[in-house]
Amino acid sequence: MDFYFFVEGPLLWIALLMLIIGILVRIAFFISAIVRGNGNKASRWSYDVATMGRFLLPFHMGVVGKPVYATLRYIFHLCLFVVPIWLSGHITLWAESRFEWEWSALPDLWADWMTLLLLALAAYFLIRRAASSQIRMNASKTDYFLIVLTALPFLTGYFLTHASLDSIAFLGDNMAVIHMLSGEAMMIMVVFLFVKSRLNTQTCTGCAACEVSCPTGTLESEDAGKFRIFKYSHYQCICCGACVNVCPEDAAELRHEISPRSFFQIVSKRKIRTVELQACERCGARFAPEPQMNKVGKTFTDAYLRFCPRCRRTNLGDFYRKLSP
């Protein structure tokens, strides 16, 4: 079988089928997780509908803190969805396929400008990660790979439609194959691509503000023995950024992750953070995260910080009795 024919035919249909099935399965898992996670039956339907609406039309809380950066991300994703679906060349392929589907296309000039805008934003996101020491420290190789793989089909598609590199023999002869392979790789990647909350172990104090602000119960914590354990359900997450916005330590963040394992992890929640609880010096009860108390202790040195709330009340009563005549 000719390699070009394989890439243009069977491989393309396999990637497209994986994308469609993957999206449908993930939507089903998301709906199931949201319905299962809502314990308030009285407001179940209104809650479920509102949550699904926020998922389809997400308003990221990061817009409040970083309006320019958040707006650029919205524009990037808008171009990412609009150009492949409404590009005239892609619509022609669908019209010539066995389905014979056809719909109105974007003007070619619009498609070109949106493609160039997406490529410019991709370059900006790469440079931003490389230039900022704080972002670079928290970034992984996957972050760079995702941006490059996302931009590659648009870059090769632009070169292909404008014959920009035809003078280079290898690229001119194989640009169509490179474009299709990069597009198919991106479609398969989307199936296993998740946006997940992450708690930075270096700065997170375990205060659980993220859990309190989470609107879907995606994040939850449990005090078990001497530890507070944070768990996360990726299928319940609507990527609203509430955890990022409320975190006093800037420890919560939403990160892209390619994870075939997460695709099949439907019910159970994954541990994402464990902190040790401080023991009361008087009764030994575990009452607060040690990282949080250590930070508070740098500002306040009162002895009552080392006691649990119950022992603080006891000590306060003893103090008043000593003052009483």
C-alpha cells in the first residue's frame, strides 16, 4: 500500500474515528461524574444543567487576575476550533467523501489571518514559558510538546496552501503528508488530553481553600490520621479556574496532561497532595496543616498557636480564672 494513500485514507479515518468516539465517551463520563457528584437532590437538575452550561461555555476565573493572558488563550482556542472545521479545503474533502457533507466555509483571507494569529500566539506562549524563570521552573517538556504539536498542522497547512516551501525539494514533495500526519497526531492527542488541577508541593500549605471554592466537588480533602489528603476527579472538572483564583499561595494551577490512563479512570479520585497535620502540644490532636502553621508562625509567635481550638479555649479559661479575684 502506498504510504501517501495510507496516510490520506485509513490512518485519517482511524484518527477521526478515535477523536469522535473519544469526545462522545468523555462527554458521557463528564455528565455521569457531575450527576453522581451532586448530593443535593432538591436542586439536582438545576445544578447539573448549570454545570454543563459552564463546561460548554467556560469562563475562566483567571480572566479576573490575568485578563490579557486569559483573553489571548480564548482567542487561541477559538482559532484552533474554527479554522479546521470551516476551512474551505477541508469542507471540499468532506464533500468528496462517501458522506458528501458540505457547509459554508470561511473566506480564505479570514482563514489565513486566523491561522497566522494562532501561530503568533503559539510562538508567544513558547517564548513566555522559556523567558520567565517562574513559569519555566513549573513547566514540563509536555507543555512545550503540546504547543508545538498543536501549531504544526496549522503551520504545514499554511505552507501547503500557499506553496511557500515548494523550492525545497523534500518539503515541497512531502508537505501534504507532513500536514496530514501532524493533524492526525493532534486528533489522537486530543482524546487523551486533560486539563487538570495541580497543587505545587513547594508552596501549597494545605489550607483547603481550593476545595471550598470548587463548584463541582472536583477537589476534596480528607483528614486521615496524621495527614490531610487532597483528591481530584478530572471528569468533574469544568476548568473554571476557581481553585487558581482563590489560592492564597498561588500553589494551585491548571495544567495540560496527556494521560491514556486518566481516560479510563472513571470513578476513583486521584491523590494529588498530602500534607502532615500538626499535633496539639497539650492533647496531641491533629488540628491544622503543618506547612500552614509554620508560615503563620513566622509572623505570630504566640504559644496558643501550638494548641488545638479546644485546648485554646481551656487555656483561655485557666487564664481568666487566674485573673479572677
